[in-house]
Amino acid sequence: MKECPSIIGDARVIMYTPIDNRHVFTRKCRQLVENEIIGPVSGLAICQYNSEDAFYLFGCNKDWQSITDTWHQSIEDAISQAEFEYENTSKTWINKKQQK
């Protein structure tokens, strides 16, 4: 998988994790895109738009393009949603700011 960029769409990446054999796709959340149920994604990113206080959990393809998104009032809520969808993500987040 490519390295996660600093921006996905127009949103700043705060934290991300590739989804791999460390994670379990729980199937507890059904995401629809054009009336099709989306299966496991390649990566998750918690992002924020400059004009907003809220956060988004993006489900991304292998090129870190957003396929799905959910809105969250806090980073903690986004982390909880990620864990609900993919077990063990709470152990694999990478803080984008600490990479620089």
C-alpha cells in the first residue's frame, strides 16, 4: 500500500492505519456506495476539513482515495467507530503529525 498522504480529498489527515492481517473486518457496519455494499477497505484515515471542528473517518482504497466516510464530533468517536468496523485498529493508528 502507498504511504498515506497528508491530505485526502480536501481534508487534513490526522491519523491513519492500513488495514491488514492485524485487523478483523467485523461486518457490523454496512456502508453503501451507489447502492452497493462496500466490503473491507485497504486503509482508514481520520481527517478534518479546515472549516470544520468535526472529524471524518474515511475508508480508503490502496491509493488512499476515500471510498466511504462517517462524520464524528471527536477523534475519540472516530476511533471507536473504526474499532467497531475493524477490530484491533485501536492498536495500529499512526499519528500523521509525529511522522514529520
